[in-house]
Amino acid sequence: MQVKIFEGFDLFSKSFNAKEHKDVSVTVQEILETVREKGDSALREYTERFDNVTPESWLVPKPLLTEALENLDHELFHILEEAADNIMFFHERQKKGSQLDFSPDGTVLGWKVTPVDSVGIYIPGGRAVYPSTLLMNVIPAQVAGVPRI
């Protein structure tokens, strides 16, 4: 096995303070509670805080999406398309349908699979782009049949 150390990794790993990041679950729980209580206004606050962006709308206008797609490198487009196909292939195999059966005494046995009504997905912004985060979160929700993502 060959291990590759990428340039700058050593510097990053030495600057990473494990004590500061040891237990983020408290912070995450606080964020979740705030979002539950305040909804979109909390999302806007956190987007400003973490991404230094103040979105006018959560929806990207269709012309902007079209422009971004037209300007996307063709090789990158095909790589992302292949990744999306692989993710869909994987999650389709995880999908289980509802099952209903009866025991000899007539008891109903089984389960019903129902997608949740809505899913909110956070894709970090800032200095980098994370198309894989988008794919790995949106595609499973689509496969599950979530109507509002």
C-alpha cells in the first residue's frame, strides 16, 4: 500500500487543535434546537456566521443555474454525472418496500416505508465548492421519494 502525504497536510495537522474540536456534539445540538425554534431566520443567521454570505433567497434562479451549467468544465460534468449514477445505484439497492404479512393467528406483521415530507441539506460555502456533499445528500433523498428537498 502506498500512502501519499499531500503538500500542506503536515502544516494543517499541526495547526489543528484537537481539544477545540473534541466534542462538537454540544454545538451541533444547539444549532439544531435554534433551527427548530427559529426556522429560516436561524438558517440565515448561521449562513452569515459560517459562510459570510447573506442570501436574498434560498432558491437559485433558473437562469443562474443554466449559466453555471454552461460554464462547467465538460470533463468535470462527466465525472459528477458518473458519481451521481454510482450514488443512485448504491442507494437504490438499500431501498426496501413496505411488507405486509399475517401470522397464523391473524396478527398483521410488517412495516410501511414512507419517505419524510421534507429534507433540509446544508452544503458549506466559503472558499471551496462541495459538489460531492450535494450529491451524497440529495440523491439518497430523491431515491427515498422525499417530495421537498
